[in-house]
Amino acid sequence: MNKYLVVTLIIISGVLSVDKPLEIRLNKESYLTEDKFSAIVLNQSKEKITYFGLSIEEFKNGTWETIRFDTSCPCMAKCKKAPKHLEQDKQYIEYWDYKNNSCEVVTLGEYRAVIKGSNKKLNGVSNVFQIK
């Protein structure tokens, strides 16, 4: 019986690590728009990962809505997202200027940083943070 439990735990832990291969770490739980916002993106998978930018979502009306598609692109710009390649256990720092896609400074609320794959699946998600 113990052998089956160990195998099951190994399978489950493998599935969980593949589920969100990128960890997004924030240095605070709440921010003022004057604060510097940075997010550390860490590859916790066992292989190189390519991603195309950090997005910001706001919690509105019981759902998460994307308010900034790519923090590395200037707001309102139609820039082509440059791929970023992260080797196993390597990290990259992303920044955000507190502006939405329309170049307006965001308002008070709950937000999170996300990285989505080409299939719209979440590859990484930060803790929820507040803008005050």
C-alpha cells in the first residue's frame, strides 16, 4: 500500500509543477502608484521555458479582467511581444508602470500579475496585491 501512495504522490507533484511552471514573486502585498513595481519571474520547471510578457489583471465584478496585456510594451502600442527564454531555475525581472492598456493610471483595487501560454492557459500567477 505504501508503494502506491509514494507513486501517487510523485505523479501528483509532477502534475502540479507542470501546471504552473513559472512562479511570479512580488515584493509587497500593497502598492501606491508612486512605488516601483517589479515582479520576479522564476522558471521552476525542469526545462527551458519561453514566455511572451507579463500581463496585469484586475478583479472586477467577480472575475479577473486583463487591463494590461504586456508590461514590457508601452501602453497603447501595438508592439510585437519579444519572447523571453528562461532556463531551469533562472529568473527575469518584469516591471509595470501602473498604467492600463489605455495609458490611464489604475485605480484602487485588487490585481494580480499573470503569464499565459499560447493556449490562454495560465503558466504563472502572482499573489493578489492591492493598489491603494
